[in-house]
Amino acid sequence: MAALTFIFVTYNSEQIIDLALSKIDQEKYKVIISDNGSTDNTIAIIKQKYPNITLIENKKNIGFARANNIAFKQVKTDLFALINPDCFIDNNSILELIKVINLDENIALAGARAYGAKLNNKYDIANVEADLIAEKNYIGEEKLYFVAKFISGCFMLGKTNIFREIGLFDDGFFLYCEDNELCKRMNKENYKIIVVKNSKQIHLSGNSTKEIDSSMNKAINWHRFGYSKCYYSECVHNKFIAKFNAAKNIIRIMIIFIVKLFNFRKLTNKEKAVISGSFAYLMGKSAFDNNGNGRKF
């Protein structure tokens, strides 16, 4: 049996999916793809070049959280890895992650050190705290890893039994903040989240789908900067605090709008997304419309 199952969520990923799958040793590891109703050649490429991969064809774009959760139900290995199509990790790093995550039964989730497309332009998105953690903070007998509060959903390797115990992503998210909420739940249950020192992932941020139009970009920002942040606050705190934060966001953007009005300036797309998403949350709407599609701006 394979030691590890990789899970990809795709949506109009024809430009990158072939390269992404070619990087995975499919004789050694199992791969599951949960496709969110791609309308380009993503499905055709997968079926033609990778017929042995488990492909789940969702009829619509159900979002990152739900698509991953559906795929996770088919995982039969002890370990699994969620990986974006625009995120690449070499086999040596995979082996290092597997070795280190098994050192401690309380380690639930492991991330690799992240780099941009140019290796000399390093940035570490695995830990969002102040300018990363210094080398001295790596722990373990050989200083193999450090404990983090958060790792990005673009790549995370986890223990299947622990995820079945606490659940994977919250289905209330369509896009963004679902990885933050998951890590919060891990911390609450006293499981360790680690970043492995001798590992490397290459993240081509924003390249997992074909070029998006302005309406799609507005919809993404609506979730990213508006709704998802409010819903995240509900998940980790409570509805009262979440609604208070939503109201505070609306008031803040309204003040900005008045100031800009006197200066003959307009709100930015991000500011519009914040006020619209926050208002939708305050009115009791979900991240999905009545047809189960991700709500749009």
C-alpha cells in the first residue's frame, strides 16, 4: 500500500496540472483529484495522460474546503497531503516530511519550507508569524523541525487518523481562511503543527488556474477579504464577535468612502469586497447561494 495520498483540487487548471502531476511519483504514492467543474481542458488532460488517478468530477465549483473534504473520504493511507496544482515538492522533501511527522504521535500536520518561483527569492509562507522562526528555534534531537501555529493550505501533510478524529476543513468556507481555522482547531486539541527544516516546496502563487476575468477576481476578493474573515471569526470565537467585527469593517470602509469622496477618489476593489462580504455575513448569508455555488460579489 502507498504510504501517502496526494489530494489536488483543480478548477480550470489546464495550464499547470500536467506539470503538477508529473512531479509526483505515482508508482509510490496515490493521487486523488477533486475537480470543481472545470470548463477548460483540465479533465481531458487528466483522463488522457493519467488514467490511473482517482478523479472526482464535482458538477460545480464547490470551493476549496468542500472539494478537499470530498476527496479526503477516499483516503486509505496513513498519511495524506493536500497540495495545490501550482505547488511542487521534490521526493527527498516528501521522505523527510514522512520521517519527521512520525517522530511524535502528537504531530498532526507538517509543512515544508516554502520558496517562490526563484529559489534565491525565498519566502516562507509556512509560518505567518514575525519574519519566521530563527534556526535556533528548530527542535528535536537533530533540530529537524519547529512548531508553528499555522501552515498554508497550499501544501500540508497530515495524519489521516487525526484528521478523521477532528474533521478536515469547515464546509462553511468557500475560499480562504479554511486553513487558518483548521490549524486553530489543531492547536485547541493540543496537536502539534510543524515545519520541517530539511524540506522545500516551490509555490507559483496564483498560477493554479487560467487567467481569471475581472468578475471572477471580484468574487475571489469578496471571499478573501470580506466574508471568509467574518466566518473565520465565528468559527474561532462566536457569532457575536464575528458580527461585531463585520459591523466594524463596514463602518471603517464607510469612513474611508466619505474621506475619498471629498478627495474625488473611489474605493479600491479590496475595500468594496470587504464591505460587501462583511455586509452579507451580517445579514446572515452563507458563502454559498441557493444553488450551492460560491456566492459572488
